[in-house]
Amino acid sequence: MTKPNDHTTPLWIFGYGSLVWDPGFTPTEAVPARLDGWHRSFCMRSIHFRGTVEKPGLVLALDAQPGAHCWGVALRVAEEDREAVLAETRARELVSDAYLEKRLPVTLQDGREVETVTYVIDRAGPQYCQIGAEEQAQIIATAVGGRGPNRDYLFNTAAHLAEWGLEDEDLVALATRVRALIG
């Protein structure tokens, strides 16, 4: 298994939300990948990008769950861009200390196993939440942050996962409900 701290092996970043459709860099390789022991969830209150402190939105995070798995996209970083991409990704993902940066193994769709830089929810942090699908839909339908409407984040993520052949039934159902709410 390749390790991202070892400069003799490629740096991979695991995308499961906006990193799938807006990684902020051009990967040298992008491959569907499965991460075991974690599930994708709207369990993070967004106070910067898709909401505000006064009216938080919701964004996806990985929440630990035994027996679960999450399909996403492993993004390989060009060696010459390694330090810059890691710094830019950290600045983006660690903006409010809601995520923890982990080094986690994924299995690529082609069978390779690589270690990835992966951002997971800090359950001890104030932005962590566990709320039902209807409340999620109500929040996502109306919240807006520095990067635009929360609903666009949901719609883009669901659509791009589907384009990769990684359709997430929960996201599709949530997107359907949000569309109904916004008319």
C-alpha cells in the first residue's frame, strides 16, 4: 500500500463530496475507490462555504461506522504539485476545525490499494450533528454560504457521483426532496 508521507510514492486524496467535482487541482489519475468503516453523511454544519454562523448549512463528512463503506474517487496528485496541493486542500478542508485529516486505506476499483489523505468529521467538534433526512432537506433548501446555495452542493455531488457510476441512493432521495421544497 502506498503511503502519502513517503515521497517515493504518489499522494492520493479521497474525494466523497465536493472534492469529486471540484478538487481544486488537476489530478494525474482519478479512480473510483471504496473506503471501509466510514459512511458519507450530512453530519457537518457548514458555517463558511454553504451556510453562515447565523444560518448554518450542511455538508458531507465521513462518519465512522463499523461495517459501513463509502464509494468516492481517489485523486492522485502530480509529484511536482504535492506540497502546494496538500497545503491548498488543508486550507480548504480544515478552515473551521470540523474535519480531521486522516491517512486511510482505500481499494481502487481496479484492485489497487493505496493510502489516501481523507477528511473525516470531528465528532467532538461543535459542527457535528446527527439529524433526520427531513430536517436536512429543510436546511439544504434554504442555506447559502460563501460558495453559494447549499442545494447546489447537494445537487452537484449527487450528479457527479452518478456520472462516476457511484450513485448514492440517500443523496438522490435527499436531492429529490430538496427539489420539491424549492419548487
